[in-house]
Amino acid sequence: MRRDFQEPARCRPDLVIGREELFAGAREQLASGGSVLLHGPAGIGKSTVLRALAEEYGATARTVLRCSATESESHLPFLALADLLGLVLDDIAPRLPAAQRTALESALTGRGESSLQRDGLALRLAVLSALRALAADGPVLIVADDLQWLDPASAELLGFAARRLGGTPVQLLCAVRTEGQSSQECDRHLHACPPDTLAVRLGALSRTQVAQLLGHRGHGGLSRSTVREIHRTSGGNPLFALELGRALAESPTPPRPGEPLPVPTSLRALVLSRLDMLSVEARRTLLVASAGARPTPALLHAAGRENAEAECAQAAELGLLATEPDAPAVRFAHPLISAALYAETPAQERRAAHAALSTAASDPIERARHLALATTGTDPEVAARLAEAAALSRDRGAPSVAAQLGLLAARHTPADGTPRQEERRLQAAEDAITAGEVDLARDIAREVLTRATVPADRVRAWMIVIDSAGHTMAEVDAVFPQALSDAGDDSRLLALVHYQLAWRALIVEGDFTEAREAAAHAAGLAACGGDRRTELLSLAFQAQTETLMGHPEAPRTIKRALREPQDPRVAWHHNGAGSARFRWLVMGDQLAEARATVTALLREVRRRGSVESEVHFLRGLAETELRAGHCGRALDLARESLRLARDSGIGETASAMLTSLAEASGGDVDRALALAREAVEHAEEDGDQMYLSRALGALGYAQLVAGDPAGTVRSLRRVRRLELALGITDPARGRWQGDLAEALVRTGEPGEAQDVLDVSREHALRLGRESVLAVLDRSEALVRAAQGDPEAALAKLTSAQDRLGKLGYGLEEARAALALARLRARRPTEGTRRTGTANAFDEAARMFRRCRALPWLRQVDEALTTPEREMTPAVPEALHALDGLAAMERQVAALVMEGATNREIAARLFISVKTVEATLTRVYRKLGIRSRVDIVRLAAGHRAN
């Protein structure tokens, strides 16, 4: 047994990062008694997965035979066979026929001459007999790594035995190196494996998986932009990615903008072993290709490489370039080859290659980039060309390229140049934020703050620092006093700061009223200072806040934000007036117009390359489709949003929340629960009060779909308290009220359910939220059924289903149909005992299938196989005394029960504190109590019962 396999590595979480599905498939294959062949290119993680599987399944086998071949030992005959059988030879030799025993001992011990030509049949039968003898004592697992280096004799013997072990408890777990996507190499090795062998190809890791892997190995401090470059350069190869990460961690200075990553010596030797076989001229041609963004033979010719085709053909024969006859581009076989070649070349030769490309490239952006990389020191002309190229990239929707070019422009700008170095760096930082590279933006801004003295530059840098914090604004609280100090009495600069203070009030403090006032103040300051962009952003934020609050001024503020003149940067921005209007449309049941609006916004931000806005509008479109009952489409969009959010580190909490809703409606309920809990955890960690309530709402909904009404009640009661504290009154914001009422009925608390419905209905009527009213009626029907009034319940459900269908809320309509079917199943009449009930469930199933609402469709199946017991009327309780109160009195009393102060109640209901006090006096008189404490005790007694 080889030393490195004597003690298998412990299976750590990072061993199978990005391989979970493949690992699960291989595990199932082994558990069923089959064999597994792992294959893929060098460094892709085959040995890692092999060891993890061997550790897990080695314990289930009586005998584990291991070998790991190397290229330097592949010429030694029978070496792998000795690794496999050497330690068990003494045990099995006595059970072999004499001729077979002699041949096997000669091959393994070297005490006699043995070869496949001389003892071929005896050796083949000896290996087969040895494995059968071991299997007679219990299951055998053969673990073989790097099959491509097995000596030919051992490979032949192992293949002969493997093909004849059918019905014998011998399994193979092997790994072999294969290059490219072709299956020929893999098929050749499969012929040497048992017929039931599962071939598992390990491919490249995604960008997110590379980030996870680097984090597990201690390189989690790298910026997202650096991780993206590591992923690109490594091609998703885990070994290459880890080596690049280690090199960056050990490097005292990071690479400059536009320069490739430093490639460690270990990887240079690995990928450039064939470079010395190139001619000098061919190597120079490859250097020019590695320096170019999209090299073609025509570009290489224009850069002075006259024999480019022949020299590229020479490199392709050596495996350095990929051969694609129909493709005009010159493509390296792996991105790392290009990076290693560039890193291996002296700086002077690299500058010469860039100088040649600066005149050969046809694209002005490429010409400017190469000119910068060919130039040392400051040069105003080069800086100006780079700034022009950055602006062109911005217009083309490539903000990441614009950021890189802007940094190069700043580097070549003289100290006394115009525009100043700081201005160009700050523009580059803003481009980086648009591209989703928030780490880069924050680093640039902090660098500017170390030396900037101009107030406008400092305030602009502070704003970038705050923007890069996203929803973790609590972490940058100390920035606001410094920004205000730098702004002085300049209304334009103060407007910028107060706009961010409005966001802070909402996210950190959870105070919608303060946020609205701060936004209005910022809009006024910006108008005074002539800053239309900040004025529009502030008005849009004010409108969004008022919409979520259910404030009557929301429509007027939206109109103000949409007035001309408009700023195109605000019109499509996720915090602009277009976004505010979309939110108003969604909450106002105008789904078709909302879909058209958000689709247009999404198209525009994609054209402009704005990652954060794209994540935001993907969520918006997913939400719209979910409301319309298009659960499959919503799930696809939500998952896309989540992938992009995790890749960029922007909006992860919000995207996890929305994806949870989509999964619970049309996907996997367990995943929905996990995503909702993740969103809750992140919101709590970030101190994000705004999204905490949304995340809890998603969790409550997922729990309801999962059949956990008690969990739903816990989560949504918390949402109710949070929204009360936030000052949110519009029930269309989270649409959780009907779910809470339904869960309360299921847990035997119809009184509290009715209270939730009454308070929510008051606001829905005030704001004209027709779909919310229909959902509340659907839930109230369940309350009526629980209280022993099935006729009223049937009427409400029938009406709610019809209204939801007309409004276009497909999933909510289907849920009403399911509730109707359940109610009819509990109390069927003689004429409809079988046929009518079955038809009702068939109708609900048809609606859910139309919506692709798979979790809900499963609930229909469960309802048919496990009918619900008939609900019995609830026992009258002391809390029903509230039924004698007027609507406003019930609302005030309910908010007191939630622990709200008179001031909070006044803000929530848009009435004065004096009105609250007068209403409470009437409540005390009608209930025969003396204080608000008695109301709380009444509620506590109700819950205790």
C-alpha cells in the first residue's frame, strides 16, 4: 500500500465544493454496489473527490485495496498490482492453484522472471482468483488514482479481472486524467472497468464555487474583482485557482489595472513545459496574442507578426493553442497558459507587444489600453485618450472596462493635470459600483480620501464608501459626521449626504417616517443647488417610502419624480422614479403594466451593464410573474437574480428572500425554507430592518406550504410587530396577512385571525388594494368555517376565487379553489359526496398545474389521500368582547395588544395622538376596564387559553 493512501484524508466540507450533485450520484452508485470512474483534466479535483468517497465507503468494505500511479514509475511492470495485492498476498496465496500462485508471487515479489508474454493466462486468472478469494470473506473496494499512469501490465490484468467480476462484491473507485470534452479517452478506461461502472466527469467550478474554495483555504479576504480574475485565469480549475490565490496572498503588491495576475512558479512549470520547444519567433507571436484581448491572425499580422499562421500552427501542435478551424480567433488551450507566458516575459518585451498592438488594434478602446500599458510615467495625451476610451466603454454598457481604463487614465495624469487624478479615480470607482465591483470601488474611494483636500472630492468619495456598504450601512455609521463636515454649507454636497441619511434611517433605524422626511429634505437641498440627479433620486426614494407606508402623498410624489427634465442615469436606476412607479403598479394590482415597465427597465440596465440594477429588476420581474401565477417563470428569474447577486455580492438578502418565495410556490420547499432562514440571518447580521420583515414573511409562507402552521404563526407575528414599529400600513407590501390568518385558524386561534383580518382590511379599503381584500376574504372564510358557519365560508371563498381570477392572480385564485375543495370535502351533501368533491379538487389541481405550482399541487394530492377532519366551532372567549367595538376602536385595541405606544399607533393609523387617547377612553368604557394594561392582560389570557 502506498504511503499517501495508508491514512486517507479526513472528509472536510471544502473537499467537494461545487461537486455536491456529482458526489451524491457517485455515492448512490457505490451504495447500490456499482463502480465509479472519475475523470477530468489535471488539477480539476479528481483525487480530492476520490479520497472523500474512499473514506466514506472504505468503512463499509471488509478489504480496501489502494494504488496511486505516477508518470515516473509507469514503466515498471506490475508496480500497481504490487500496490494493490502486496499486503494481502500471504492471506490469499494458499487459496490459489499452484500455477496461479507461482505466477502471481513471481510478478509481485520479483523472485522469479514473469511477464504477460510468458505467464499471461496464469497471471490473469491469478488476479481474478485473488479478488474472488478476498470477496468471499466480504466486500472489496479497489481505489485506484491516476489510471493513466498505471503500468501497462497492471492495467491489463486489472481490466481482465474487472470485466469478469459480475455478481462478486468487488467495486472499483478510480480516477483518470482526460483532456477536453471528448469521450474517447474515458471510453478506453471504461473498458477496463466492470460493466456497471458510472463515469463521472468533473468540470470547471463556477465563480461562486471558486470563491468558496478560496475562503475555505484561507484566502477569503480577496476582493470579488480579484476572485473573478482568478476564476477567469484558472478556467475554474480548483488547483490552479488555489495556486493563484496563494500567490496573490504572498505578493506584497496587487497587480495594477489592466495587468494579469501573478502566476506562481509551480503553475508556470506545469503549463509552460512545452514552451521551450517553440521557436523564438513563435514565442514572440504567442506573447502578442497573450497581450491582446481578442487576438486574431489578422491582428497579429497588423502587429508585425508576418508568419503568424505558421507559428500558431506550431503552438497548436504542442497543445498551447486550441485548434478551431471555423473560428477566426487565436485561443489558448487554457487561460492560464496565456497568463503564465505573459508573466514569464520581461517587462520591456511586454511593453513592446502592447506598443505594437496600440497601432494594430481597430477598436479605440483596445488601442488606448495598449498605449497605456506600453507607456511608463505620466503623459497627459495618453491620459486623455484613456479617459475618452473609458467614456466610450461606459456608453457601450461595459462599466467594468470603463473602471479599469479610468484607473489607467488617473495613473498617467500629471499631478497638476486637468481633470485631476482624484476626479478620474472617483469616476472609475463609480463605474466599478455600476459593474458590481464594490470592493474595488471602496478601495479607490478610501485611497482618494487619504490625500484629497477638495470638499467635493471628499464628499463624493464618502458617498462611494457608503454605496459600497449596500444594506450593511450600520458598518459605515462613522462616515456620516465626516461627510457632513466636509460638505460644509454647500447645498449640493449636503443633498448627497442627506440622501444617504434617508437610506440609513430606513435600513439601520427602520424608521419610515424619518426616512421620508430626510429624502424630502435632500430633494429640497438638491433643487437649491441645481443638482437635478440627486433631486430626482431623493424624490424617487421619498415616493418608494410613501408607497410602502401607504401614505396618501405617494401618487403625487411619484408624479413629481417623473417630471421633466429627467436625468437618464436616474430614469433606469433601481432607485429611480421608474422603479418607484413599478412598485406602485405592483401594489395597485396593475400586473400587466408593471410587467411591461420592469421588463423595459431590465432591458436598459442590461444594455448599460449595471449589475446592481439588473439584480434588482430581475427580482421585480420575478415578483410580478409570481403574483400573476407564472411560478415556473418566476422561479427561473429569481434563481438568475440570486446567482448574479451572489456572484457580485450585491442584494444577496433580497434575492434569497424572493427566491424563497418562488421556490415555495413552484420549486423545492426545503430549499425555500433554507433560503428564507439565510435571508433572515443576513438581515439580522446587517441590521437591515427593512428586509428583515420581508425575509420573515418569506419564511412564514414557506412554513405554511411545508405544513408547519405553528412556525408560520411565530414568523408572521414577528413580521406584524416589525411592520408596526416601521410604520408600514399598506398590506400589499408583504402580503403576509392572509397567510398569518390562515395559520392561526389551523392552530386553533380564529379570534386572533379575525383581528389580523379586520386591521388589514381597514388599510386595504383605504388604499384600494383589491387583490389584498380578496385574499383577506379567502382567509376569513376559513375563520367562518372554524366558527361553524360553512355557508358564509362557501360564499366568501367563491367570491374571492372569482375576484382573484379577474385580477390575474393565478396562484391566489388556485389557493382559493383548494380551500373551497377542502371545505366541500369536509361537509359534502348527499348529491355531491363523491363526484362533486373530486371535481372540486380536480379544478384546484388544474389551476395549480397551469401555474406550475408543484408544492401546492402536492397539497392537492395529500388532501385527496388524507381528508381533513371537520372543523368544530371555536369556544367563545373573553377576547370576543372586541366584536362589540367600532372598527377604529378594534384597530387601536389590537395595536395596544401588540405593545405599540400611543405615538406609534397614531403614526400607523395616520391619526393624532389625541385621537388615539380619546379612542382608548371609549374602549375602556365598553370593555369595562381601566387602562391599556388591562387590554394586554386580556390578550395574554386569550393566548393562554
